[in-house]
Amino acid sequence: MIQHCGWIGGPEIIIILIVVILLFGGKKIPELARGLGKGIRDFKKATEDSGIKNDIKDVTSEIHDLKSGVNKINPKNILKTDNLQKPKKK
């Protein structure tokens, strides 16, 4: 039988919650949730503060500038057949 590989469903979540309650107890779960939330907030803040998005924008703009410069000095644009002289017949 082929099983669908995807997100976990409702029954799996219920089983996981029961196991967590049995392992940690009802009093520890709020503390674990707070710690997890704080960790996610810190990670999100660190990625925003590092300026990764701004660095990516700067690099892409430099790449676009280089591409336009290369297109200006493209040999196909410099050597056009209109400017060439036709060979003289003897």
C-alpha cells in the first residue's frame, strides 16, 4: 500500500500531545512553550537585524548594473554590418 507523505494529521497530533503531557507533565508545558516562543522571536530578530535582505538587494542591483555595462560593450553591437565596407570588384 502506498502512503501519502505529507503533513501530520489530527490523530498524530493528538498522540504527540498525549506523549508530551506524559513526559513533561501539565505544569512544565507552559514553560516549554514560553521558551520555544522566545527562541523563535530571538531567531527572527537576529535574521532581521543582520540585514541579509538589504545585502541581497545590493548584490542584485550590482549584478543588473554589470549586465547593462556588458550589453553596452557587446561586440555584436560594435561590429554592425552597416558600417563595414563592401569589397571592391576588380
